[in-house]
Amino acid sequence: MAGALCPPSDLETELDSSLTLLEDSAGRLSSPLPQAEQQEDEDVLPMVFLCAGCSRPVGDTLSWVTNDEETGCILLRSAAAGVSVDKEQKLSKRPGECGCMIETLFCSGCSMMLGNIYRCTPKHLDYKRDLFCFSIDSVESYILGSSEKKALTDEEPVTIESRAVLEEVLQRANTVLMALERRLTAVESRVDSLCNQA
């Protein structure tokens, strides 16, 4: 698979540059970017997030909500089918997340822990509730359109006309080879008869 995998440290920078909408503090979509910034961001290509363990797709920037630099995670509205959710709710033990009920996200391919879904949160973490919160240490990203290898287009495609020409050339070559084979057989028989006479 050709393409550029971004290390987790560059993930947040790449995500921020790939968005076309700003987020307010509650995590809801706000007004679009000014015209000049929208034009600049149109050139940025969308990304696919992959499990760092087995490279299965787990999400993409089409479901992007925001990123949380403090906890090192990205928040998505939806996830790929390769993400499993442990329905057993647990109380978060992270500092600053007192009272949070979470469900753990796993990769269905390699069982790597990918992050959490926050089901119950205190007011200051409401922006995370019911979103897929992927740890940037457990995902890699692939920027669509970033492949460096291109198909070779120097050769002319085979058409009906070019195929007919190729078949004609092959037929001529076959005729020449048959004539050479007949001559070689004649030469061999003469050499054999000369050897037998001697």
C-alpha cells in the first residue's frame, strides 16, 4: 500500500490543517472559516485513521469533531466496523475525569485498546460524551492522495486497431520462422547424407 503514514506526534497538526470548520468550546460545529482560509484548506486532503497494531481502518476525518491536546486524543462522531466497543461501563481513573463512565474501544483485528467512549461526564467534559475518543498513541493516519507512485502512462493502450497491427506482425514473424525451420531441416538432412557417404 503506497502512501505516507504520519507518526502520532504529527497527527494533531495534520488533523487541524485538514478541517474546514472551527469548533467551539462545547465541541459543536460553529460558523465556516473565512473565504481566504477556506480556499487554503480546500487543498488539504482527507485522512484515514488506522490501528497502530494491525493497520485496520478505524475512522476518518469525515466524522471529525475535535482533538483534545491535553489528553492526547481525537474525537470522532463515528468509527469503522473494525472497532469493537466493550459494553461494560467502567469508572474512569484518569486525573480530572472523576465521575466519568467509559466504554473501552478495541481493534477487532488485533485487540489493541484504541480509546474510549464517554457515556457519563461532568459538565466540563460534556464535549466528549457519546463520541469515539481515540488515543493518538494507538492510531496512525494515512492522507488520501499522498501516494508517491503513479501509474506509467508512457505506453499507448492496446486498441482494436493496434491489436490488429500486432497480430499481423506476429503472423509475419511466424511465417519467417516456419521458412527458417524448413531451410534448417533441409541443411541438416544434407549434412547427414554427406556424413553417411563418408
